[in-house]
Amino acid sequence: MKTISKYQIIDHGVEHSQFFSGCGTAFTEYESVYTGIGDTPFEALEDALNDASMDDWDCEHIENELSDKSDIPETEHEDDDELSDDASELYHYVSIRVK
């Protein structure tokens, strides 16, 4: 298990899947970045943490610090039937940089 000495969470907001530019570690002090997607910021954060864990990073202390879901805003969505084709590809993106 790799120990995380420092991390940064970046909330990119809602983007269309074709236009999300990504997130990297160039010119930063971090060595890895994991980006999650979801219908809400919390789901996107969980996805990013899961990816980091799969790459053998110990994310338990981050998960413990962020365990209070009330601090993470929920994104309101219309019914799926009312969404256009373009809107159906809108997702919330959250990245975690670690070192």
C-alpha cells in the first residue's frame, strides 16, 4: 500500500463527456491523479477514490475525513425522459491528486 502524504481534491463541476479536458500532474508537486465521474459530486468523488485505491493508494484517511456527505452538494437532475441527447452525457467530474 502506498501512503498518501498530501492530496488535493478538484471539483470540475458538470461537463459534457466530449468536452471535459481532463486533469494532470504536470508542474505540480503531485505524482498521480484520478478523475471520477458521477451524477453527483459525491458519486464522482467515490469513483475517483475507488480508482486511487485500485492503484494501491491507501485512501482510508481521505474517506474518513470526507465521510460527512452533508458537506458535498447534490446536483439536481430533471427526469431522464425530459433530457435531450446532449444533456444525457452531462456528468459531474471530481479529480484527486496524490503524493
